[in-house]
Amino acid sequence: MSRLKSKELSKLDGGERGQKLAEVRAELSKLKAGAARGTLRKEVGQINALKKNIARILTVINAQKDETT
């Protein structure tokens, strides 16, 4: 998965952001399971990128919550 940009995430509505968050978390769990089994070689570097994407999504979600309150 490519790097998600904050501007692109802020354009999405809440449901789409939640869906994107679920997709990224599912992909991260698959990679973590593969890393624990020792079957991953190339994809290990993607784990950090996925963690950062999750953080970006959550940051945008929380920023939107702060704007509405």
C-alpha cells in the first residue's frame, strides 16, 4: 500500500475513513502474522509504513472531531 496523504484523507467522509482504517489494520495484522511465522522477507519494511498510515488516519479523524466540537 502506498503512503496515504493527509489532504486526501481529509477529503474523505467519516465512513470512508473508517473503512480505510479497517483495511490498513487488516493488512497490518496479516503482515505481522507472516512475520511471526518467519515467512516474510521483503514485506517486513511495509509494517512501519502501515503503522504510519494508521497514525495519519487517526490524526485526521481526531482533528475532524476537534473541529466539530
